[in-house]
Amino acid sequence: MVMKLKILIFLNIFLITFVQAQKPNLCNDAKFNKQLLEIRSLYYKKHIKQASAIVDSLLQTAKSDVDKNCLNYYSLIYEKGNLKIEYDKLGEALITFHDLIDNLEKTNFKDLEAHTYLSIALLHELNGRPESCLENLKIANSIISKYKLTEPRSRYH
């Protein structure tokens, strides 16, 4: 009886592990990476509704994903913030970016962290808060300089 129970437990654990291994994870899913590039392309072409639909769909899919501590997921949140700016939801965008910063500060995704501070600075500029704008620009510049980031540096200047 004990042996049968041990075998059943082993089979259940094996089955759960196998099913989880078969499910693509947004952190390493090539299709997800492709969709993220598509979102950016649509955003730059000003196809905001299409980009928003893809972002919302991917975020809905990501809700069930256990591992959200990856660049793909944080990039998706960043794009969601950018889209909120396009919809003139500046307050919501600011909240999205601040929540993102709270997560990014604990990671090595410093490029995205610098870009997020630059976006926050832009939002403060749009809202007529020059002191807050300057404060966030300084934080972004500090990250850019400390980690010798080239891509965000071009946006900073």
C-alpha cells in the first residue's frame, strides 16, 4: 500500500513537472519576443489601438505565468506605460512607471530602468513639474553613467 502511494506521488510530480515544462514561459518564449517587437513597431507607426490590444492580450496571458521576473515581462509593462501616454492617461502612466521602477531596482535590467526614469521625467515635464523632471533626469543619468549604457544615453541627450 505504501509503495503504491509512493508511485502515485512520483507520477503526479512527474506529470506536473512535464506539463509545466511544455508550457512556454514568457521569459524564454521566442513567440513572445516577436510579439514584443511587433508592439514596438506598431507603436512607432502610431498604430496605438493594435499595439494596445497585443499588450493587453500578453498581459492577460502573463497573469498565469509563474516567472515574471524577466526582461520580457518588464518590457511589456514599459510598453503599457508608453501606450498610456499616447492615450493621454498621464497619471496612469506615471503609476505604471513607478511600479515598474520598484521592480527594476532589484534587477540587472539597467537599460530599461534608465529608460523608465527618462519616461517619468518626460511625464513630469508634460505635467509642468520641472523640479521632478530634473530629479528623474539626474537619476537616469546616474544609472547611465554608472553602468556605461549607450542606448539610453542617446535618448538622454
